[in-house]
Amino acid sequence: MVQIFNFHNFKICFKERLVGEGSCKLWFELPYKGKCTSRLDIPVSKGGLMPSCTGKNDGIYRFDHSSALENFMYYGDYFHIGRVCDAYYKCLGGTITVVKCENGTVFHMDSNTCKPGNSSLPNSCQLYCNPEKTSIDPFPVNVDECPYPLQFSEKTGRCENFTEVACGDYLETKYLNRHQGNCYYVNPSDCLNLNDGVYPHPHSKNLTLFIRCYRNRLVEEGNCPIDREWGTQTYPYKGNCTHRFAISTSDASYGLLSSCSSMQDGNYQFRTRPCDAYYRCEGGRATAVKCPEHTYYDVTSRRCSSAVACYRSYWESLFYNRHGGYCDTRNIRDCLYLPNGVHRDPRRSPSSFIRCYGNRLVEEGKCTIDSVWGTQTFIYNGTCTQRFAILASEADYGLLPSCSAKPDGNYQFRTRPCDAYYRCEGGRATAVKCPEHTLFDVTRRTCASNVACYRA
């Protein structure tokens, strides 16, 4: 006889002697009545998934959640969902018959049959039945999940933007902690109790990183850009990426906007930026104001004017080493012999830049994260460029291989083999990002859907 121990493992006994042991080879089988048997053919009372038809009307039923799923995560069902897509059961006169869907089909509740094509599940909006999905982890066979934050549309039979899907009475999960796609240090539940807008990244010490929330969902993460008008870094503040001179010093360590709580209404000079801007006090409220181009703040009239000297100014000096205002580690002479444009900051990291115009340093900043490639950008050929478009032979942070000795064609990135590739044409290399929901197919050497990611 066969005795069960530890779920799908078993012992073989003969005349009260142990003559062998082993385990069922298929993930959905258990030892039952002397042989390995599908859990669909084992009653719930015996540890299987076959329910009882007692008290049920004749008809077709979808397998539902039950106490039988208590330990089901050992069988490839991490979230205790059950066999809801690839099988169903019939009740006739109190007798149950389990029906397994044929390969390439899933159960459709609207027709009570197995047929090709995706179908919805009654227990959630992001899960659905997919006949092409044959893996069993973290969901059962044929149970698939839309990439966060998409949801399954019964109308189109595909995963769509959640704003365009009506869930009705279905469970609308807003923060599934485990989902397909690349989530690294971002947790979709971060937005569960937040209003729409931009917030500081809760899992990073980088003060310029943000998450964007919309309808309690995390829909974007990134790096706040340089404010082009003010020429300074922006930070997440009150729902938006905001430059430092509009952030109160009392609200954040990087804020540079003084308080007006004890000041009379009027215009005041920034202590750290005295020339091309000022702040206005009205009813105890402070507002940053940028002077129009070619004007400076006049300390006498207390407004921006042309043809006035800039008090504590460095703006009209090409390379004065000591100047008023704020300079951090910059040296105005950095632009003295450089052409107009963006250049790598000679005193900071490779992702920092300076902008030169008329041999003057007019802006400094830090390159942002590329939203398409999801990687840091660096100064390259006069612009902020993502790493996979920078030749490895020209910079230590570049990841684009050389095509000098390769025939024309598409090639797999060694460090990013799945969602991108590089093209060689006439010895010139170009980085290409695969469209969403596609991967690089090493056989056809192009991006395609429904292919496994192969690391060459």
C-alpha cells in the first residue's frame, strides 16, 4: 500500500514492511488510494480540490476558493487562487464530474465551456485566464496577471489602462505586492493612502527622486529635472517637482524661500540669489519671482529693471573667482574656452553638467533618469544620454558595444539581454528599446511577444 507523508511524497509498504519511497512527479498530483492522483479527482475532505455536489442544483460550476487551498502554495499557487481557469465541474443528481479543459483553451463563465481566448475572473480585475500561460508560479496554470497597474478588460480581452476598465462588482486591487514586471525598490502600495500628485521616493535617500500617484496607484517614478527658467534642481514638494527657491526653508533642508511670517508686505532680495530673482511677501505668504531676461533686481525700486548694476553680482564677470550669491564648488572660468552648449561638470560626477553660453557658465545641473530605458543618463556628445547609447570604448559608464568588426544585424546586449538590443549598420552601433510587452527573440533577432527571455 501507499502511505502519504509530506504532501506529494509517499512510502510504499508491503506486509507492514517499508519497501520503497518516492514522490509524485507531477505538481498537481497527490498519493491517493495507492497511486498518484490529480487533486481535481481527490475530494476536498481528503486534501484534494474536488468539491461536493451535495445540496447543489444540476449545472456547471467553476472551482472556487476553499479550505483545501490552505497549503496550496507548495503546488505553484502562491496566492491560493485554485484551478479556476483550466478546469470546471458538473453536478448532475448529486454526482460530480470534473472536466479538464483541452490545451489552448480556458473556462469561459459566459458560455460555461472551455474555448480559446482570454477570459475574466470573478475575483479580481488584474487577474484573468490566459490559455497561452502554462507556467505554475506564482499562479496556477492558465491564470495570468496584467502588469501593474493595468487591468483586464472584458470588452477587449486584453490588459488595458486601469482608467479605461470598468471593474463593476469585481475586486479592484490597487497595490498587489507581487506582480509581473520590474519593481526593484518600488512598492505599488506606496500610493494606497495618498492623493494624486508627486511625492518624495519613500525608499531612496536621493531627495530628487519621486513617485507619482494617481487614483491610489503608483503610476510613475523618476528623478525631478532641472528647472530651465531658474537653472536649479527641483524636488518633490506639495505634489509637484518644485525648484528650491519656491520651497520654504522651514519645510525642507534644501528649501531657499524665506518665511514672511514676521515681514511686511513687499519685495525682498534673496540672500543666496540677489540678482535675477526676488521673493514677494503678501499677507505673510512668500512667493518666488524670477526677473525677466536682461533685467536685475533693483534694491532701490525693489523690482526688476534693466540698466541697473547687480548688487553682489557675479553675472557680468567671466571668471571672477570670488563673487556674491551662491557658487557651491563651481568655478566661473570652467566655460572660458568652451563652445556654447552642455558639457560634463569637471568637478563633479559624470552625470553632472554645466551649460556654457558666450564663454559664461549660465547653468549647472544633474542628468535625470531616462524614463524609457529606466537608467541614469550621462553627458555625451553635448546632451544627457542613457548608458546603452554611450559607446563602452568612449566612457567607463558606456554600455554600447562597438560594431567595428561585426556584420550588419541586430545583437543582444550582454548586460541587458531581454528588453533591448543594439543594431549594427555600416560599423555604427545604435541602441534599440523593445516595445512594451515584447522581448528580444534571439532566433529572429527582433522584438516579439510570447517569447522567453534567453540569456546568450
